[in-house]
Amino acid sequence: MSAVERHSGHAALMDGVYRRQRHIYDLTRKYYLLGRDRMIDGLDVPPNGTVLELGCGTGRNIILATRRYPEARFFGLDISSEMLETASAAITGEDLQHKVRLAQGDATAFDAGKLFARENFDRVFISYSLSMIPGWEKAVAASLAALKPGGSLHIVDFGGQERLPRWFRSVLRAWLAKFHVSPRDSMREVLESESERTGSTLRFETLYRGYAVLAVLRKPN
Ligand SMILES: C[S@@+](CC[C@H](N)C(=O)[O-])C[C@H]1O[C@@H](n2cnc3c(N)ncnc32)[C@H](O)[C@@H]1O
């Protein structure tokens, strides 16, 4: 299968998952996509900075981040045109279209110059999307490549649930699998190796007894 076929197959899968879900997404996900607001608080965007979200979904995070960092400019990429339709309507509804730009693309291989007319960003963040991206390690590498020197990559996602009851872990994983979500058990090792490869520092935290992980990789200046 070629890269183009893989991309359009996954785009169609995500459109299928979210065609109806997108209408109730923000309402339902607030109860279980934990740690997203903490990640936004930690972005610490520099004045007039630029921020890219990979897998931006309904635009929920970007909209909250525009309130927290009113001088920054935001960019959102998602593979699902269904999700982008919801994001675009929400951003226009909030009158934020002058500071947010959206584009359709694959987080594992995107050309920021072509999509957003800029090569790099002060911050990149990925919220509960690595667990849905086949070849997610490439999205981590692509994010680091898209950062300015001194910039940081912020990740929040499902953790290994290692300090939660076993039954909870099995039920959660079976339920997530129905939505094509797989917690990335090798996340810590992959981020450690990416931090070594790029000379970045890594801060890795587990939240809520391992339910979620929050990581920040900072590139050298
Ligand atoms: C669980 S949602 C998270 C949305 C948002 N980041 C949030 O925190 O609410 C995952 C998103 O990742 C997108 N996605 C999945 N695979 C992708 C890929 N390869 N490239 C870009 N986006 C992708 C999906 O379309 C979906 O919008």
C-alpha cells in the first residue's frame, strides 16, 4: 500500500468514527480526556508566539488556548474533514478566524510550509491523538522537526493505567478499541529516545494513577 493510500484509508476511517460523534464530542469527552486543560496551562506561549495542534479535532483545545494566550496565533491540523468542519464552525462562531488557521493533513507527514505558510512554531501540542495515529512515533518526530529552536512539544494522552484496578484497565481498553484508540504503552521509551536524538529535555508525568500521561519535550536553543 502506498503512503497516499494509507493516508486516505485512515482519513476515511476517522471520518467514519467522527461523522456523528463530532456533534456530541465536546460534551462527552470532557469526562474522560483528562489533563487537557493542565497541558494548555503549561504551554506558556511566548508573546506573539505560534502554536500548532496536531489532531485538533473539534478545535476545543485551540479555542481554550486562544483565551489563555490572546496574543498568540494558532494552527490546527487534522486528518478528518468531518472534524475540521466542526472546528471551523466553532472557530468562526467564536470570531477567532483571524487568529486560527486550520488544514487537513496527516500528523505523521505534513508540510507546514505548504499548509500554513510557515516552517516552524514556538509550541506544538498533541492531545489524545497519538493513541489514534498509526505510526504515531513519526508524528512525534515530525512535531519536533516543526519546532523552532527553544520551542516545546506538549503531549497529553492515555497512560498505561498501571496503578488502577486491573478490571478497570481491561474495560477501558476494550471500550477505547471500539473507537480505534490504543494507549501507547511505549510512549515513555519513544519520547526518551526522541529527546536523546534531538538533544531535547524531557519531562514525563503520569496523572490520575496512570490514567493519563503528560509530557513536555523542549528543544535546545
Ligand atoms: C480523540 S481526538 C482528539 C481531538 C483533540 N485533540 C482533543 O483533545 O479533543 C483524535 C483526533 O486525531 C485525529 N487524527 C487521527 N489520526 C490522525 C492523523 N494521522 N493525522 C492527523 N490527525 C489525526 C482524529 O481525526 C481526531 O480528530
